[in-house]
Amino acid sequence: MRSTGETFGRPHLHTGVDIRRLRKNLFECRTGIHLRLLFESGPDVITFVFAGNHDEVQAYLRNTR
């Protein structure tokens, strides 16, 4: 989680953290082959909202539209 805060907003910095936008302020960070962290981006803060595998993230997204 610490490296996400340090690298967010710096897309050309290669750190091995795979971050992609899922919705306007919702992002996914892949921490490995089986774990993904979802976080929301605010003006001054990043808030982690969910952790799970691919299927669990898909279910979370379906239930939070």
C-alpha cells in the first residue's frame, strides 16, 4: 500500500506496481497474480476499499454500481 501512495500520479515511474483505472475515482492495484487491491482517489488521500482475487473484485464491482 505504501508504494501505491508513493507512485500514484507518476505513470512513467517503473516500480512493478500495476495500477489501472476502473471507474472515475476507483483504481485497482495488482499486488501479485492472486491479490488485487481497490482504492479510491481523493484530492489529498488514497483510501483502500477492498482486497480480493479477480472473481471477488468482479463481484464487488457488480454490487457497488
